[in-house]
Amino acid sequence: MSNIPKPEELIKQIKDLKITKCKNGNEAISLVLHLIMLSQGFRCVGTSEKSGIKEGEVLPEGWNHSDDVYSFKYKHKQSAM
């Protein structure tokens, strides 16, 4: 696995996504953890078994519709799942 991104790298990624404000601390933590997962070679495939993500998108549509539940589903190229 590669190194975890530095805070300034994560801030740049968040700015690149044009996210200017998170609704609450839970949303901010979910976003940072999501970006760390992507940096480690995981690929987001949606927010649940039924949802998907469009090619090239970093965040699935509706990822932050809830104020207290954040769910991402990932796959990794080294996993058979």
C-alpha cells in the first residue's frame, strides 16, 4: 500500500471536488476517509449494493443525502470480490 496522503494533499483534493463546506463533522470525516481509500488503490463502486457510480466520478451521487449515515462500497484490484 502507498502512503496516506498529507493533509494539504487531501485539502487540495477536496477543493478540486468543489466542496466548500461540509454539513457536519461526520460528513467531513467520511469525505476524508473516502479520499484515503481511493489513494490506497480502492475503487468506489457506489454507496450500496443497488447504487453505482458513473465512470470518472470520485463521489457517488447522493453520498451525503443523510446527515448521520454515510456509506461507500469499494473494490480493490487485488481482490477477487
